[in-house]
Amino acid sequence: MSRIGKLPIAVPQGVTVTIKDNVITVKGKNAEMSQTLTGGITAELKDGTLEFSRPDDERQSRALHGLYRSLVNNMIVGCSTGYKKELELVGVGYRASNNGNVLELSLGYSHAIYMVLPNEIKVTTVTERNQNPKITLESADKALLGMVCTKLRSFRMPEPYKGKGILYVGEQIRRKSGKSAGAK
């Protein structure tokens, strides 16, 4: 058995899960999401827990077993509590501001970068004196939130020599010494 796939999912209060024709629909206070099950994976809801089963022990079935269990668990957590990621802009002159779901970034290039975020993501920007600007992204969809954060980081990846770039809050960058430190 798949160690991830065989774990039951406890459905919290305020979240409703419906299964119809291999489509799992999760509805909560934050959002409503659905996932189609393929590859013979079936789900069963009993006594407030959701359990997944697979038809055989083939490699593909084992992989899909754990995958769909993780995806549905992420949907349940997203619909009940939601996900939140914080990014920090480290660098002289780096700024961030938002107007609704349009994020404006000033990252040391000759032009400002405007990024239109999906409607499922709520963005807030904070700029305080003597502190790095922070971007807070909140969503019920974990995969979408991760993709948006990765896209934002790709505009200025953290670099190891000066430590500048777009970092997750609390992330540590392994610093490297420049070439002058190694030559004697």
C-alpha cells in the first residue's frame, strides 16, 4: 500500500465533500474546488473521513493513489483554512505595490514589472521604513499559490554573492565569498 494514499482524511466542520461520477467536490467557507479521479482510483466518504483505494498494485496505480489523496487533502485544507505565503524583496531600491490584483514590482531593472494575479489569489503589500518590502499572497488553491510565488521569484532569483532578490520570509541564502577572498 502507498503510505500516503492509505491515510484517511478527516473532514473538518464547515466543509462538505461530495463524490459523484469520480469527481470529488469540496466546498468550504473559503472556496469550492473539484478534482476528477482517473486510473481506477476510488474515494469513499464514511463517518467524516475520506478514504482512497486503488484497483491493483501496478506502478501507475500506486503513484495516482498517493497523488489524488494529497490533492484532495490540499483542497480540504484550502477550503477550510486557506494557504498563505510571504515574500520579501531584498535589495536597494526594490519596491512593491498593488492595485487590486495588479502587482507592480520595481526590481532594479530599467522598467517596472506589472503582474496581473488570478482572481483566486488575494495580495497585500507592506512597505515600512528601514525594512524590506513584503508581499503577502493568500489563496485556497495551494498549487496555484505556489506557481505564482515561483513566477514572482523568477523576476529576481536570490543570488548567493550579495544576498539580493525575492526571498520567502525566513529563508536563508547560502552566501559565497567573491573571487577576491579565495586568491592569495
